[in-house]
Amino acid sequence: MRKYLMDTVLDLIYPSNIYCISCGKPINDNLPYALCDSCVRIINWTNQETCEVCGKPLRIGKRDRLCSDCQKRPRFFNRGFTCTRYGTLERDLIHRFKYHDQAYYGRKLADLMIERLKVEDLQVDIVLPVPMYKGKEKRRGYNQASLLAKNIAIYLEKPFNPGLLIRTTDTLPMSGLGITDRRDNIEGVFVVKKEKQREICGKAVLLVDDVFTTGSTADGCAKVLLKAGAVKVYVATFAAGIDPVESAL
Ligand SMILES: [Zn+2]
Ligand SMILES: [Zn+2]
């Protein structure tokens, strides 16, 4: 949180929207996003067919309305929305955001996600991030999902409460795991404490994360939120791999 505040202060002194967050070229600060014209053109917006449930982009020409994961099993969450298809540019942005101490990307990437969410006219009561294990968050200095969620909550003018849903243990990295292993890996990891359930009960929740792969993490969170009394759980992510999930994710 301290890092987030510091970034906000630094942003006032040295505005970060004068450089494209993707290629670093100087940009006009009155552009709607922190991306130059050519990066806006090459970013993989999810303007193609997407899965009707989880929102994952589908391969062009695929006739199904659902991705392969949603066909195999029902989701706990109601709908998923993703802003971009996970490609080279998106991967670089997320890596810089997560691993290179660039907390201010949270606001920039949230701006792009908001564009995607605007058209959906979602009715939500509260915005929550997919939580990070406490020790990990301490080491990194911030939870990237939390920074995205906070900025989306500000835009939607809805409460943001990162403490309601917690991650009790760190999980193994999901990459390389099949669907069943991913589900096992996440089982029992997320918790809403009894005394906090009141704040979830009867609410439509918007759950925010940076990347959507098979959706096992989002499902693990949604299951716990519904058990705590949430009436709906929507999931918003910055990027999602095309279906079926590419091995690079
Ligand atoms: Zn650029
Ligand atoms: Zn799907």
C-alpha cells in the first residue's frame, strides 16, 4: 500500500502517462490510455469471439459458444470478462507490472480493463482482488490484482475491500498443471473469515485478477464467496490465453 501511495505521489511530480507503457515512446498526455498509437493498434483486444461464460477468446472459426474448459464443467462464477488476449505485448506488460516493481502499471492497465467493463453495464456491489499469499505480497511489495481492483472500484464508485477474501497458503505455480491438478492445487486455499461473511452476504462481487488461464483460481475464489452468501460473482482480468490454453502461459 505504501508503494501504491508513493507511486501516486511520484506520478504527480513526474507524470507517468507521458511515455507509452509498452514501448516507452513519448506520448501525448491527453491520450485516453498510456499507450502510443502504434501499441494501441497492436495490442490484442478481445474483440473477437469469446466464451459466453468465462470470456476467454476463442480461436477464429470455432463454432462453439463455450471454451473447452467451460464445456467440461460448470463454473462457480457467473461471467468472466477479459480485456486482451495474452500475446507477447500483453505478457511483457504483465511481467513488468509483476516483477519489475512497476506498481503504477496498476492504474494504467485498470484503465484498459475499464474500457472492456464499460460496455457490460455490470451491477456489482463490491470489488475484490484475487488475494495473494501474505508473505509473497510482502516480498513483492504489492499484489498486482489488488492494484487493478482498487482502480476499477474507484471508477465504479464501489467499495474495495482486499481483506475480505484471503489466501491461506501459497500455491504451486499453475503453469504445467492439468485442470484437475489445478483444481486440487487451489482447494481450500481461499477463505472468507466467519466474522467477514456479513460483508459478502447478498452482494454481487466483481473479482479482479491480472491473468485468466483455465479459470481454476477464479473458480476457487467464487466457490468460497458464494458459500459466504454472495449472490453473483463476476470475474475481470487484463489478459486471457486463447482457448485451448497455450503452453506458454
Ligand atoms: Zn508504444
Ligand atoms: Zn469458457
